[in-house]
Amino acid sequence: MKTSLLFISLLASPALFAQSTDETAVKTTINTMFQAMQKADSSMLKPLFTPSARLQTVVNKQGDVSVRDEAIAGFINSIGKAKAGALDERLSGMEIKIDAEMATAWTPYVFYYQGNKSHCGVNAFTLVKMGGNWKIQTIIDTRRKENCPDLPKQ
């Protein structure tokens, strides 16, 4: 019985290692995006996204909910025009789920603009493993001005 359990554990180990390696790579992709935002470096951002990537925001105007959609090129261009250090999105956590070549990440955040708290919400990322690298396919977020916690600079 002990031999059987040891054998099963050894078989499961590569799968667990691959999962943790992929999870680390997903986190790295997302964290690199936020670092590029802080540096206002659009050339650092571009390789993180798939060619068809989208940025979406859930908008709630007095109960009228809609989704604003933007091609990722517009997002990348706007980051490149920012002043380095002006954009600071701080995460309070990151929950990752992976199945084969698809990953999702749930990241509660507080966004600071030029050192002042602007808004907060949650980002939901969808990533796809392409050519051995995790690329961002979609980001959809919520934004609110109320009940935003203070998060330390990372």
C-alpha cells in the first residue's frame, strides 16, 4: 500500500510542478504589465498581449450598466504618453486558475494617479499560453471611487 501511494505521489509531482511554474509565469506577465504602466513604457507592454487582445470596463451610471470596449493598441498608446511614475496600480491579491493553455486571474486593485488615490475595483484577466509564453487576451475591470482601501506602495 505504501509503495502504491509513493508511486501515485511521484506521478502527480510533475503535474503539480508544471502548474506552479505556469502560475508563476502568469503572475510574472501580469506584474510586468503593471511595472510597464509605472514606467510608462509601451514597448515593455506590447509583447505581453495577444494580437486580438481587448480591454473592457464595466460602467455603471446610476444603475445603467454597460461595457466599454477598447482595442489594446489604444491602451498601450495611452500608457506610452503618460509620465513615468504617474500610473500606479496596486494589487491587494491575485487568484489564478489554469486549465491547459488558458488562465484567469482575479486581481483586486487600487489605482493611484500622480500619487493620489483615483479609484479601485477588480481586474479579471484571461491569458493564453502561446509559443510557450502567457499572453493577455482580455482584461475586464470594475471601477469605483467609494470604499477604496489604502494600499502600500509595492
